[in-house]
Amino acid sequence: MTDPSSGLDPKIADRLKRTEDGLVPAIAQQHDTGEVLMMGWMNDESLARTIETGRATYWSRSRQEYWAKGDTSGHLQYVKEIRLDCDGDTLLLKVDQIGAACHTGDRTCFDADLIADLG
């Protein structure tokens, strides 16, 4: 379901496997340390905006609007690289995170609740 009005290169858009509502999960990872920071949702337009501006832009399912990470918090994500997984259904954004990535103010969304330590 490619949206030609999104501005996303059709060569990229045609490779994406989206959810029923046109979204692809996007994992943000710190580019130099490999630290997993957060997961957000992207559609063709938010991916196109990210590629154009170099700043991570996501689609908010709850607010039904685009949001560039850091516009209100100042905790910016400058995108260094974007990768697509082998199935075409998940994006990996390698970013330079300025400040906290999580809306709670934590550096990462994945440090708050350890559910199992199998090591």
C-alpha cells in the first residue's frame, strides 16, 4: 500500500511490509554503543520526513499525528543510518540520541522493568 503523496522513494516504499493501518515498527538504537533506546511507529510519510530532515519522525497512534523526536522535550534523535530487516517489516534507526529517549525521562525505554535474567 504505497502512498505516492508521501514523498517516500517508491523503491523503498515497495519493500515495506506494513500493519493493517499502514505502519512499520521502528527500533531506535544508539549508533556508537548499540544501546537499544525505544520503539516507535512509522508510516511512509514519517519515514520520508526522517530521510529528508535527518531527525527521527514517528507516527503517534494515540494522538494520530506526526512527531519529530525532541520537538517538545529537546531530547533529539539525529539519524545516522536506517536499515530494513530481512522480512521488510521492521526498521532500525541508528541514531545519535541527545538526552533521554523514553517519555519517562529515562535514557532508554528498556531499563525500567527486567522481567527475566536468564544469564
